[in-house]
Amino acid sequence: MLEIKNLTVKVKNNAPILRGVSLSIDEGTCIGLTGASGSGKTTLIKSIMGMNGGDLEVPQGQILLDGDDLLKRSAKERRGLCGKTIGFIPQNPMTAFFPHAKMDRQIIETLRMHTGTDKKQAHELAENVLRQVNLTDTKRVLRAYPGELSGGMLQRIAMALILGTKPKYVLADEPTSALDEANRDLLLELLREYQKNAAILFISHDTEAMKALCSITHVMEHGEIIETQATEQLFINPQQPWTKRFAEAACHREEVNWKWTALN
């Protein structure tokens, strides 16, 4: 289980970015997290992964991974968990890959590091997981630099690495943001299958994706969790002003999409 308990993160000598945040994710579940831009969602992910900058401090709280408080681990120990125990699908996948190294080197070395396979086995695994995310021209993908691939392709590669390394926990930050409808649906299906043996924190404004995947959803505003409900209920009976506006906008989008589909 991944448990966040009363976590406060602040800029040194300044106001908190996160204020007493608590949530938990157990194996076999996908928990949603949404909120306005700047509400603290990405800071929460970075805190879990130990990626916050040196200007941030954690005056209180715990981040418990199977009972072990990560805040008491060294930076090196926490880096060792990333990829193998904690997987990450970033909102901006270009930042997740080295721009001056070809994808074959980055993907194959990551798979070797976290699975213990040799180079040939890792190469075969790379091609297999790329095909699973609908990147069937594996030779072209592996020969490319990150800048030669689209954001949607890089998001799918991040998902492919999850499938290859099989981390127990997955942090997904707007993982459908750069995908077309077909690949979005594929990613959601892969995550739905993957969560049977893993725990997923799904950060998104994609309401249909949240309804499809997340049993419950937390809403953040100004660094605090302001509302938590079963996901379907959240959109039927939102309680807080931000959530009401978000649910109303989602309902309007769904109505427009339905009318457009009916007309065509």
C-alpha cells in the first residue's frame, strides 16, 4: 500500500504548496486525483518520487510505501525505487527522456536495469511492449531521438516501460493528454488490466477516463484535498464550488459530443 499521511510541502521560508494531504492506494485499485492547474498535484507526485527541488522542504507528514517511510530514505535509495517499484507516466513525456540519446539505448538500458535481462532479451522485450502500445514500427521508434517522435508516441513509450518493468505502483500524470481517441482507449484498457496486480494514482482532467478507471477520486485546491467521493457520485453530486464547475463543464462536453455523434 502507498499511503500519504498529513503531508505538508513548502518552499523554504514561504507558504506551503501542499497542506496536510492524506490519501492511500492499495493493490488492485486506481485512485483518481484532479484539481485546477497549480493546485499541487504534480508536487505530490514529485514528493512521492523524491524529485522535489532543494528549495522545498517537508515540515510534516509521511509517505509510506508498504509501511516504509520514504522521507527517511536517502536520495539514492529513493532513486533506486523509481522505475522498478514506482513507475511514472509524465504529462510532458519529452522531459522524461534524454534528448541526445536514441530511444533504443534509453528503452533497452532501462529494461536491462530493472529486469536483469541481457541486451538481446531486453531488445526483444522492448519490441514486444512497444507493439502492445500500438507502436508497431519498432525499428523506426528505437532508432529515433525523442525529438523525432510525437508527444503521444512518447507517452505510449512511457506506458510500454511500465509493461516491461512491472512496477507495483504507477503514478500517471495526465497520461491521456497527448493521445488521439484510439490510443487513449488503448492506454485505458492497458491500465485497467495492469491495475489488477498494481496500485495506480491517476491524475487527470479526462472525466471519461476517470470514470472508466477510478473507484474514488480526490479533488485538490490550493494544496489541499477538498473533496473525496466515489468517482461516478462526484460528477452526479459534487459538493465544493470548484468540483461543481468541473462537473458542469464535463457534463456540457459530454452533451456536445453526444449531439455531434448523433448528427454524424
